[in-house]
Amino acid sequence: MIPVQYRDPQTEEILERRYEEEAPTIGTQVRIGFEEYRVLYRWRCVPTSCIVYVQRIAREAAREGRTAA
């Protein structure tokens, strides 16, 4: 398990901290709270921690992504 910080790329606000099996890959979707986010990029990913910058996805686009998968 690796500690991951999910951050807003514009404000640097930490949206969530949690442990993941592995660091999320760029372009994947993650759920934070009740919203869907897309991973934009990762910063300082080392075996002991990772900072991931995410962008919120519009609800319509998130639904389409889930139904297409």
C-alpha cells in the first residue's frame, strides 16, 4: 500500500489522502467523495508516497465513461 495525496492542480488543495495498492496512472478516473476525477499527472511518486493532480469531470462525461467501459 502506498499513501496517495490527490490535489487540485490550480490551488494545490489536498482533496483527499488515502492508501492505494499502486499509484494511479495518468488518464484514469478516480472517485473522490461523490465526484469523479481524471488523473492529470503525478509528482514525486516514490515507493513510499505519491502526489497526484486531478481534474473534476462533468457528471455527464463521467456517466458516459462508465457506460462505455
